[in-house]
Amino acid sequence: MKSGAMVQRHLNGPMAIPWIFSLPNSVIGAAYLLLYVLLDWISYIDPFAEYGITPWNPPTGLSFVLVLLFGQRMIPFLFVAPFLADVSVRQLPLSWPLEIAAVSVIGTGYSLGLLFLLRPGTRFNSSLPSLRDLLLLLTVAAISAALVAMGYVGVIIAGGLLPMSDLLSPFLRFWVGDMIGVAIIAPFTLIALSRGRVPKMSLEAVAQILAILGVLWLVFRFAQEQQLQFFYVLFLPIIWMAIRTGREGVTIGI
């Protein structure tokens, strides 16, 4: 009851799927771990060296959703999930001491950021009803991801697997990848689960989705020839969705 009240306080309103918040911790945690590993496997594309740092990391966004919706009682799972992903997806690329250190960095870094958001004094609403809440979420995610990226790369350097002179490239890759993961997964899922408000499917919504798919094809079709110079075109359908449907539409578009 106490944890449910805490969740309600941070949502500040009726929940779209109230029964999900009464599930046992073990069920919620097991579902999170399964989805985390699945998302990590799906997004394991173009990894950096043997460490497996990918250009985008949606499991990080899932971790934010888990703690922001279900409270700090779920934080221990943030230490288990990256270890399971390393074992099942990356076949444990680091030695045991380095792996434990890396997992500790990831779990601790994001736990601190999420605990800050959950503080009553922060006045953060997990259902993201205002632009302030969205910006606060992304700001904390950016700072947390930067600290985690620096710590993770520091572990690799300390283990003698990477020279100090090569720090910048994996750091930026890790930081940007985790930020993309949070931006893609967290806002949409938080809004959908806490408020149940997502734009209904319509002819305009179908046209917007087709526009995004068309722009993606254009960008990646000429990626090598134009060196991703068409990438800015992706903002056009996102702006269209923002004007017509607000934050809910943008979260779907992203």
C-alpha cells in the first residue's frame, strides 16, 4: 500500500491501467528483465569494439519507466538487467571484476538520477503533463547518461582495454546511445501507462507515419552519398505531429 501511494503521488492523477501497479515486485521485475534483454538484443547493431557500445540503447529508457512508475523499490533490478544483457547478448565481453564494476556504474548512475526525480522537492510528475516535467526528465537523463558513460569508459580504460587517448569516441557513443534510448522509450511509455492518452488512429495519423517511414528511407537510402545531410528532414513530420497532437504525438513520432 505504501509503494502504491508513493506511485500515485508522483503521478498526481488517475492511472490508465491501475491493476498493473498492484502486481508483485517479482512479476514486474521479471517482465522488466525480459523486456530489457529483448530490447538490448534488438538494438545490438554496429557495436563499438568488443565492449558492445551501440549507437542507441532503448533498454535505458525502459529502466527510467520502471522506477518512475513503480518507485524506488525497483532499483535493484537496474543492477541485474545490464548484467543479464551482457551475458545473453554480448557473451560477457569483460572479465568478471570489470563486468561487476561496469554494472555497478550503470546501476548507481541511473539510480541516483531517478531518485532525484522521485524526491518530493523536485515536484516531478511521471505522467509528464507539462513541458517542465518533460524537460526535467530529459535533463536528468542527459546528466545521468554522461556520468554513466564516463564511468563505463573509465572502467574499460582502467582494465587496460582502451588507451586514454581514445576516450572521447566510446564516451560520446555511449552517452548519445543512452539518451536516444530514453527519448524514444520513456516519454511515450510514461504517458501511455499513466494517462492512457495516445492519439487515436486516423487518416492523418496514418499519413504522418507514412511520412516518417518515407523520410527514413530517404535518409538511409542516400546516407553514404550525402553523409546523412538529409537527416534534418526527419524533423518535418515530427513538427507536423507536434502541431496537430502535442506531446503525445511527438512521443509516438520519436
